[in-house]
Amino acid sequence: MAKTEADWTPTGLERFGHLEDKIFRVVEAFKTVRTENENLRAENQQLKAEVQALQEGDSTARENLAQLQKEREELRDRVEKALDMLATLEVK
């Protein structure tokens, strides 16, 4: 009496083996997700640090620009005063 495929039903030990395989695959998938999550968190921290550095650099650049514009205005005023003084010398 040979068992046909339709007559075959898994035994408790075989079902336990299938369940064990499924659990193993879930654990491996979880480990992969955990590793990817840790990598993404590290990358996120690195990007935050880069953004902070860029913001600080931008702030410094803006301060430098404001200082240079102020110096430019002061220099323009001095040049205009010097030109006015020269103009008064030419009139006389």
C-alpha cells in the first residue's frame, strides 16, 4: 500500500519543522531590517551634522557679507567726500 500525494498529510514533527523554518526566515529578516535601521540612523546623524555645519557656514558668510557691505558704504562715503573736496578746489 503506497501512499499517494493526496493521502499524504504532514506529521506534527514535519509541521513543526516548517514552522521552525518560517521563524528562522522571520528572525533573519528582522536582523536585516535592524541593521538597515541602524545604518540609516547613523546616516541621518551624519546628514544632520553636515546640515548644521552648512548652516553655520552660511551664517558666517552672511555676517561677512554684511560687514563687507558696511565697509563698502563707508568707503563710498569717504570717496564722495574726497571728490566733493576736490570739486571745491577746482571751483576756486
